[in-house]
Amino acid sequence: MKIEVKQEHIDKGDRTSPCSCPVALALKEAGLPDPGVTETQIRLDVMNSWRSVQIPDEAAAFVRAFDAGESVQPFTFDLPLEPTHAN
């Protein structure tokens, strides 16, 4: 699945919240349920069960830069939809 992180997501993003960072906002816009994003994984609530997917490298680099307060640009990434494990 192609995910587009837009400038509006960056502008509205919150560095202190895994559920409100620009990547999470882009995932929500793409219709994915209750995403939470860290540097290593994307968590989704699928039918009331948390599923984790490894975050793609380019999205992880974006999250690190955004959280560090660095300047970031809109980008697109492919999200692997196969869950790696349930929590």
C-alpha cells in the first residue's frame, strides 16, 4: 500500500505523540485504523487486536528526523501490510 506523507501532515504533526506524528496522520488518511508509529514499527488496531508491522527504512528515517526537530519534506513510502506479530 502506498502512503503519502503530505506537507499538511508535517504541519499538523506532533513530535511527542506516536498517534499524531505525520506518518500516523498519513496512515489515518489512508484509512488504516488507529495507527501508532515509532522508529521501528507501525501499530494498527485490527478488529480490536493490535498488529505490528516493521516500519520501512525511509519512514523510520523520517520519524527520527522529525522527532529530532530537523527539517523534513513530504514523501511517499510503501507499507507492507502483513503483520509481523500481535501484541
